[in-house]
Amino acid sequence: MSGSARERTATEVVPGVLRLEEPDGPRWICQFVVNAPDAVLIVDAGLPGSAERSVLPALRRLGARDRSLLITHPDTDHCGGTAELVAAIPGLEVIAHEADRDALGDPDRTIERRYRRFAADGVEPDAAALARLRRRLGGAFRVDRTVADGHELRLGATIASVVHLPGHSPGHVGVWLPDARVLIAADAAMGAGIPTMDGRLLYPPQFFSPSVYRATLERIARLRPGVMLCTHEPVLEGAAVDAFLRASRDAVDALEAHVDAALAGGARTLPEICAAVHALHGSLPDGRAADLAMTVAGILEAMVGARCADVTATPAGRAWSAAA
């Protein structure tokens, strides 16, 4: 069940848990399958084409059983293949957290709520990027059921617990398999950022609130998973889980320091602050300062709430300054 270094691979990480990996441009993405005796849980649908490339071949090998799909959050590489899976699997139940429901199912609405959130502040995808996002989101679909933290998805004798892990999105969820001590975390923790296949940094952690993201990192640490499965990382086990969580915390600290330095240096608008943070970071690809918008805006909102920064409305969007 493997392919070449540039192709998809399917690996049974622990008995009953499959990790499906495929290339997505310069990075890897993964979907996951919990294979229980009486039912199968798919975690994330990938992109358009992921169903036929990765998910459906794995399911065919497992045989016919009740199947459901849990979408961890509304990004293209997690929900874009949903419509194809629904079409291919009669009766497939699509599940998500209530806090992300409104950003799922309608690709145009997903773009507005997820990818054009900061248009009023001067940061939004251009026409080519919007067209690419629309392609990557695939077709429309319906969320059949919403779940909350602690909900148990019973797969016969196997218990899969939904864990609310917000930060990257308000309703981001993971799946906790207590018997195997496996956490399917998707993008709940992002280390130093999303890596490329050759180990460089593609973009830094993306979160809407540093405090919410830190709380999720602590929640994961308290679970003490023996195995942690992230969408863009290799399998993390034992000490590697602790190191990844530590890198995630350190990245938040560094980004907060960069935002503070950007304000001190005179940056005021969201595009200016993102550009300054991009330059201060020093490890990000050229031309990708806009990838910082959600994280920078979240840090700025926290600074305003702590009275460490001021914000004013202008015709071009919000403007920030260090508190007097």
C-alpha cells in the first residue's frame, strides 16, 4: 500500500488507523481512516480528486460497512473532496463542529468567511487566487450532523471521541482514540509552521486567537497522546509529540514579538504589519506576507484587548498603533 516519494501512500499507523498521504503542490496533505469492525470513520475529505486517488481505494480494501465523514475544519485541503465522497458513497453522513458549520458546504460562502475575512482591511486573494480556491473547494455539500466536544462516535466496540481544538478555526476538531492513545489532530497544532516536502517553511502557524490556540496546545498536552497525526507532518510519536507542541508554543511567542516590533517600527495597517512580520521572520517564502493575516489580526486583537495596542477605523480599514 505504498507509492513513490512523490505519490500517494496509505499506511496503517496503528491497528485500525490508516494515514493517507498525497502531494499538494510543495507540501504533503493527509486524510485519515479509523477502521473499526462495524463501521468506518473518514477524517477529512482532502481536495477534489482525493476521493478517487486516496480515500476510495482504501475503503474498497476495507469492504462495505457503515461509513461517516468528519470534517475537522473548513479549509480546501480538508473539505474540498467532500462532494465527491458523498456522490461515491451512498448514505455517507457528513459531520462537523457547530462553530464551523456556516463556513462549510457552500464554496462561495466558505471563501467569504474563511479566505476573504480581511478584505475590508486590505488583505484578500486576487482574482487568480480566488479562482484557484473555488476549484479546490469542489462542489457543494450538506453537513448532516454537528457535534461538540466530548461527543462519542461509536464505531461498534471502538470509541472515537470528538475533541474540540479551536484556534486554527473556531470549530476545529480532532479525534481521540483512547484505547490506542492516538490523536488525529489535523491542523490543531502547527509546530513552527507548515513545511514543504524538502523541509523549508511554507507559512507560519495560522490562528485567530493566540490565547485560544495556546489553550488547544495545552489540551493536547494533557491528553498525552502516544501517537499524534497532523495533516502536513510525519507521524509524531512519544518525545516527538512533546517537541512539536513545544515548537508550536515557541512559534506563537515569536510571532507576538514580531507583531510588537512591527508596531514599534511604524507599521499601522494590516498589509503593512503583515509585511513587517514577514520580513522579521526571515524564513518565509517571498511574496507570501498575506498568509500571515489571520495570525497577525488575532495577535493585534489580543493586544487591543490587553490595552497594549490601540485600533482605529479608517476608510482603508483598521489601523493599529502601540498603546500610548
